Amino acid sequence: MSHPLDDGLPLGGPPHAASAWTELEDHAKSELPHLRDLFADDPSRDIRMGFECADLWIDLSHQNLTDETMGFLVDLATQRQVVGTLQKTLIGDTVNSTEGRPAVHGAMRSPRAVVQGLAEVETGRATFDRMAALASEIRDGEARGATGRTVDAVVHLGIGGSHLGPALAVDALRHLTHPGVEVRFSSGIDPDDLNEALAGLDPETTLVVACSKSFTTLETLAALDGAMTWLSNGIGEAAIDHVIGVTAAPERARSLGLPEEQILEVPLGVGGRFSLGSAVGFSVMVAIGPEAFHEVLEGMHVIDVLSAAEPPEENAAVLLALVDVWNRCFLGRGSLAIVPYAHRLRLLPTHVQQVSMESLGKGVCQNSDDPETATGPVVWGAPGTDAQHAFFQLLHQGTDVVPVDLIAVARSLTDDDRSVHGQDLLVANLIAQADALAFGRTPDEVRTEGVPEDLVAHQTFPGNRPSTTILMPELSPSTLGQLIALYENRTIAMAALLGLNPFDQWGVELGKELATRIGDGLTNRDGAQDPSATELLRRYRSLREG
């Protein structure tokens, strides 16, 4: 089942060019064993199919995989040169073909000894030094507002990649946040979102961080306008002194009146959804401190290096991507649920949702061909036991088979008896759900419990539902960085397998253009509108104006 690397294989083209793809298609048509039978035939399956990745433990034993399946998948990764793509990403090569840009997020969070000489990366590293100095001033109570009072709050404005990663990191590491500095987030254009973020704060002691790579993002600029009005009402013309701009377009920030010393530059080659380890993470650095922030980066770098060095059969990111391709493209499973059994990881599903769906939501390969297969799955999810009482009924007995990532933390933040017991219950629930999804309950097993025959079918579980378990020793800056980077590299690996460009997002731009045009029409009443929007706009104006 081993194949030589196909000479001249079009890596940016459809995946069926790889011979292993055809073998997987044939393999998927065969009758695959039920997970119950796979475990019965191989009691050590969970040990054999579990592996370490830095501080993380990953268990693939509850996926619909045989040794033969894994062999074909590993061949596919080899033929598609997936590890080579991850190597290029790590060192900041030009891998974004449609925009002619490098992807430098991996290089940004690597030590200087690993990546040197890239101008964008050096600019980003210099920005890290400025970030650390300013964050330390704020945390040490040395940062003063325009009226001389100490800054004690930071409000982060951003959307998409300028919001989801930082919000996740601050929420996950809240136990490390500075008690004297409050960090809040506002991401929506809805005024209520901003009003809630500003509620109870004092303009004289609040710093607003406006985070937008292009500094043209409609939602963020609208929020900045609202924040400037709030600041101006409190401190007058000095309001601009309370704003930090985070952007890859410093000239646009300057055009809005921000002086150079209040602009933190993001390298253009850092994609928004991969931007936590850049100036976009400034608010995170304020919240948890420069040292802990750099521990996040170090954790990310550890996974980047492993993803770019390990062979496919030992490479966590590649193996997870291969399982994703197997489920999505060959078994027809259209979605992936992310279920963290940890309150502090409650924002992980939405962050992974963007990383995956914005990267893999493509219907064209890098060479402009049709991929001729399904591409990225729909990603969704919710925290552990809440999810069990919301959508696990569908996972267990619904007509759609949904692969699930189950994520647990071994050690609680505190070691009192109540916390340890609660942590034990969380992990017990995770293990029980993985087993229930995999093994189900047969009609005979239901009957042995004395269930009336007319209810047997209702209490039967088909099982054979796939899940992956990821176990973290604790929730620390390093392990959080590892987890985030694992999902990033997994996503890039899946893109390489399918011939997609994971670093552009043209599908986002059309909606922005149309929203701007329609917004102009609402303001001026003379904007050209699509006929389908005319009646809705008329009704909206009527309701708005009473």
C-alpha cells in the first residue's frame, strides 16, 4: 500500500490526482466494521490509536478507521506533500497564491533563531517589544490617560479574526488576568454590543483598542465612531489619545488622526484568523501579561514545529486532517461538532468555526479547477454538559452522523475537593459520551433491562458514531497555544489535501461590498438597490421612522 511520491503531482489542483484518493474511494464503498466490532477484535485499540502531541493526548480510536483506512490516508498525505506545505507555512513562504502573499503567522511566533531575515516578521517582532512595554505600563498602573488618571480598562474593538482568538484567550486564561485592569470586547455593529462593553467604565481611565487589518472594516470603524463619541463626551478633544490602532494599514489609521506611537502594526502576511500571535493579541497581553502571552506563542510554536517535522503517520495535525477528509469527502459527513468539557474553553467552538470555515469554505482549487469533492465541513459546537442537554440527542439517534471533537482538561484550576470532584464528573461525562456514541445500545441490550417491546426501538442506539478525544493536562498559556495551533495546522493540512488556498477569503468580500452599497442607499435614499432589496428597505424605513 506504499506509493512513491507522484512526480509532477499538481498540489494546488483537485485531490483525485493522487492515486491514494481512488483507493480511498474504493475502500469507502466496502462494508466497514462497526466500532463495537473494532474494539472487540482489538481491546488495545484505544492505546494503539492514541498519541502524544507536545502536552496534548489525542485519541482516534473512536473514529471509523481500520488499519487499512489509515494506510490509504497516510499515502494520500505523502502524495499531497502535506508536511511540505506545513514546513513552508512555518518559515513564512509565499503560500497564499491568489493574493501573492506569504503566510507569516508561524514565523511570527517562532524564535529569531528559527526564522530570520523576513522583513514582515522583523516588523512584527519589533511590535511585540512595543506591545510588551505598553502592556506592562498599563498593568503596573503607570499608564495615564489624557487627564492624568491611571488607565484601568481596555475595550477591544474587532470582528472575526480580530475578535474571536483574543476573546477566547482572555476568557480561557481569565485566572491569570490582572485584577486592576478590566479587558472587554465588542465585535458587532449593533450599538447594544458597544454600549454593553462600555457600561460602567470611565472615559478618563479607558483605552480603546481598534483592531482591523485593513482599517476599513465597516463594523469596527462604526464601533470606533461610537467609542470616540463616548470618549469625547468624557474628555473632549483628547479622546484620540485614548485609542490604539492595530492594523496592517498604518497609513489609514494615521488618516483618522492616530499618531504613529499609538499604532501597532500587523504584518500583511498574517491572516486574520491566524492573528492571535501578532499585535491583534495586544489586549490579551494586557490581560495576562507579556510573559504569559509569550508562553502562548511558545506553545503555538511547539505545535508548528511538530506539524512541519513529523512524518504523516506520526503527525497530529496531519492525522486529524486526514480523519476530517475521510469523514467529509468519503463518508459524506457534512459537519463537525467541537465540544469542550471546560467552561473556560466555551469560546473555542466559535474560534475554530472561523479558522476552519473561512479557510476551507472554498469551491475552487488553487489552480482554479473544481475540487470535485466536498470541501470544508460546517463547524459548530458548545461546551460539554450543556451540549449534552442541547444537541446530543441528534448525535446519538439522529439520521445525520456528526463527527465530534471531545476536549477535556485533566486538572482543575483549584485543588479543593469540590473542584476536583467537578472535574472528575466532567471527564466521566466525556468518556461516557465517546463510548455511547461509538458502541450504542442494541435491541437485545435494551430488552435485558425489561423495556416493553413497543419501546425497544425508541431506546436503541445505533452507535458507530465517530469522535476524537483531546486531553489537556491543564489550562495554561502553553497548552492553550498548543490547542489553538493544532486546529490551525489541522486546517492548513486539510486544505493541502484538497488543493485549496486556506489563506484567502474572497467570499467575505462580496457581502461587505453589498452592505456598504445598501447602507449608502439607506443614508442617502438614492443608492442603487437590487430589486429584491427594495421592498425590505422600504418597510425597514417605515418601521424605523415610526
